[in-house]
Amino acid sequence: MGVISEGAATLEPRPSIVDFSVYQKCISPAVAALDEAIFEMSHLIAALADVDGVVLMTQRFELLGFGGEITGQLSEIRSVRRALDLEASAYESESIDGVGTRHRSAYRLCEHVRQAIAIVVSQDGGARFVAWHNGETTYWDHDSADGADI
């Protein structure tokens, strides 16, 4: 954000807020290097996600591990809620029998680290967001705005 703010200072007229549109307009070498670093990191994460299992990162996107399953001393989870609306005021309980390593890891993580948010990208192309919500592990299926597949 600092690099983008510095780039914004060179724009005319000077923007009152720094947002994505400012990022797109910046032509400084520092912003170009940042853009390249984001591109490289996204490709690294995608390559690590090719391995079955979890890609675990901190809030600062520091890589903690990949290709494993989150288990440890955590108790087994039998079911999760599938949100039927944005607020998850309507939901269905589902058994997790038959889901893969990524899903089980995400459910376990959110069950026991209640401030965590997990994004599960399945090998079949689907994506879901998982979080502890109203006393239960809950997931929301991704629904693209234009109806296109992921």
C-alpha cells in the first residue's frame, strides 16, 4: 500500500483516496515490481494447491505449509452448515462424509480457530468460503456474479 500511495502522489489530478483504480493508473517501476511480485506469488500458491491438501498461510500471506491435512489434537467434525443465503440465516446441515482432504482441513481449522476464514478451491473447479458463524462451522458456495464457471 505504501508503494501505491507513493505512486498516487505522482498522478495528476492527485486522487483523494487510493484504491484499485489508482493502482491501475500507476506507472512507476516500484508499482510494476509489486505487480510482478503479486503475479509470482499467485502462481506459487496455485502450484502448491495442485498438491492435494491444504495451503496454509498467515494473514500476511506468509506460507506456513502445503499438501497436508490439518488434524493435530483436534476433534473430528461430523457435519457443517451450508449457508443458503448471504447471512446464513437459512442453512442446511450436511455430513462431511465423502469430502476430500482440503474440505476436512478447512472445516477443522474453522471449528477450532474461530477467527479463521478458509477458502477451499476444489479440483473440480468449485470454491467455498468457510468460517465459524453463529456457533457452527458454516460454508458458503461461491456464486460468480456473471454465472461463469471458475
